[in-house]
Amino acid sequence: MASLGQIIFYSMVTLIIVFMTVIILILSLALTVGSAEVLSKDKMVIANLGEDALLSCYLNSDSQNAQQKDVSVSWQKTGVTGLVYQYEDGAPTLSDQNSQFKGRTKLFPDALLSGNASLLLRRVRGSDAGEYSCSISSSAGGGKVDINLRTGAFSAPSFKFSNGVLTAEASSWLPKPNVTWSHNDGRVLSGFTNFEENSAGIFSLVSTLQPVNVSQAYTCSIQNDLVTAVSTATATDSDVSGYTYFIYSAASMPFASTYLSIMATVLCMYSTT
């Protein structure tokens, strides 16, 4: 039978273990409640020159569906002095904003309440390309995410058909693209493409394919390092019908993966005479 001293000793050891377990649980719960992570739905953004771009940034936490308190947001761009955008104390703070972004950036106050700090960049310029960082601080926690923005020009072609010649015209491409024609059975066809470069360095193109058979489908692919426009065109006696969709490159460097992110939604429907 254990002595009184042994009973007291083992009881104290048990109490110490229980006490330490409780402390560990309390600390674990406290850290979990305050934990959060800043994420982006697209870290490799491709923007069309002259159009608006959305840089995704949001706070992912257990309480993301609840309204956040004390939200502060800072957007910065590598190599640029000053800020892209800053939000704190319930309002934009733009005194240190770089002149490149004045009047061209916006957050969405209602979305900020749920931890969404995505940045709208208006009228994208070539100089906007680069590495951006989004930092969020709130009552639920915070963090930082980096986003790479690449800029270029791309447009869907329009089509004409006359005297057995199918013509594709596209007004805006940068970098300079390659144009490929193919039959609906996959055979590559010989077309002729003429490029013109404007004062801003943006290319327009006119590409022709002949001979073309009426009621047969042909594919015209316009591709550069950033974007591919894939158009299917079918000529009739009086017009051309078809559709265009875009494929955006997800490779960050020329020798990186050639994985492509496909925008499945048809972007352009056309019927021209």
C-alpha cells in the first residue's frame, strides 16, 4: 500500500499535468481564433492595355463571413516609391500614393468588411506591369500576398469572306503575335498575314486564307507570349459566322511551364457581311 507521502506526490504530479494541459488548450484556442491568411485568386494577372484590371486579395480566416474590424490595407509595387493604395481608419489614406496611380486605383468599402481588399486598377498602362504586394491587417489577423501583373494588347478578330478568300482583321496586339490557320480536321493551312505597327508599338493585322470552301469551318489562332485568341469561322454565301475565345498563359517566364489557363466562356460572337 502506498504511503501518504506517495499519494500526495502522485496527486500533485497529476494536478500539474492537468494544469499544463489546460494552459496548452487555452493558448491553442487563442492562436487559432486570431489566425488568418491573405490569399489571391490569381497571382499571375494578364491585363489588356487601356482596360481595367482587378488584382485579387482577400483575408481567409475562420471568421471571413463575419464583418471584420480595424481593417487596414496597403498595396505596394516593387521598384516604385510611395504606395499604390492605402486604406486605414475606415478611409483611404493616399498622401503617400505614387503619382502613377493617382485617380486610377480603388478598393471596395463594402467588400472590405468581409476581408476582401482586391484592387481595381483603371486604364492599364504598360508601366503598370510588375510585382505587387497586398498587406491586410484586421481583428481576425492578417498577412501579405504577392501578385505579378503582366500587360499586353489583344483583341478578337473580325472576319470577311469574298471570292473564296477568308479574311481576319485584328486591331490591337502586343507583343507581336503569330497567326496560324487550320482546317476543322486539324490540318494546318497556309495563310498570309500582314502586320502594321502604330506609334505606341501596338500591332494590327490582316490575315487571309484561300481557297476557302463555303460551309466548312476554319480556325484562326492569333498567339503571343501572353494570350491566344482562337477563332472558329464558317463562311456562307453571304456572311461569316463563328466565335472567339481567349487562352491566357500561366507561365511566369519564357522557359517556365507551358500550362495554359483556358477561359471557357465564349468571349466574342460575330456575324459579319
